[in-house]
Amino acid sequence: MISMKRIVTGLAVFLLGTGVCFADSDIPNLVGTWTVKGEGGVSAKAGGPAPTTHHSGEFSTLTAEVVMTKQQGRVIHGIFKSQKSSENFVAVIGPDNKSFYYADGDGFIDGKIVSKDRIDVIYRHVSPSDSLAAWGIWTRKQ
């Protein structure tokens, strides 16, 4: 005979497992083209900012574009494009379906998915030629 403890444990495992499955179905689809507007600052070292540094100067505004080319579950690949440079990146969506984390060749983003068409981000990098901190708003192109 099955004990009540085993039934309750089995039911709890089942419910927790299905809860994870339901949460996964809520993963936002971020594939598409996004407009970037941001502000940041560069601290240049000897030789000035790197050619791949999208911002320039102590205080900088930026208009750019992000193309998220493919997504599998929580993992995303894409390209960040500005007038100065293009960089490939990889990103992930956190388990809360609101957190967004990104890495490119020399920097990182921590972001918040505000809606299906907006992501707020903070970007940082440190390279041999410069350091950068910036914030921005990504808006999906319609």
C-alpha cells in the first residue's frame, strides 16, 4: 500500500515540474530588430578608445540597432550595430522572464525586459584601451 507521504511527495514533485513547464512557455520571443538609444561615458587610456567602442567621449549619446537573429529557449544570438562598429553577442533571458544578460567581445549588459517591445539595459566594459559605462533603452521596431 502506498503511504500518504509518498502520494503528497509525488504530487508536490509533479506540481513543481509542471510549474516549471508553464513558466518556460512564457519565455518572451526577442527575435527581431531593436532601436537603441543610450547615454554613456568613456574613460580612454593611452591611444584613445578602441575602434569597436560604440560610445565616444566623456559624455556620449548613442543611437544604434540590435538585431536578435535567433533564439532557442532562453538563449539568443545577435548583432549590435552602430555607426562605429558591429559586434556579435550572445544573451540569455533569466528564469523570471524579465532579466536579460548579454556578453559581447569585451563587455556585458544587465537588462530588464519591461514589455514585449522594450528592454532597459546597463552596459559595461573594460578593455586595454578604454572603460565604458552606459545605459539605454531598446525598442522593438514594428
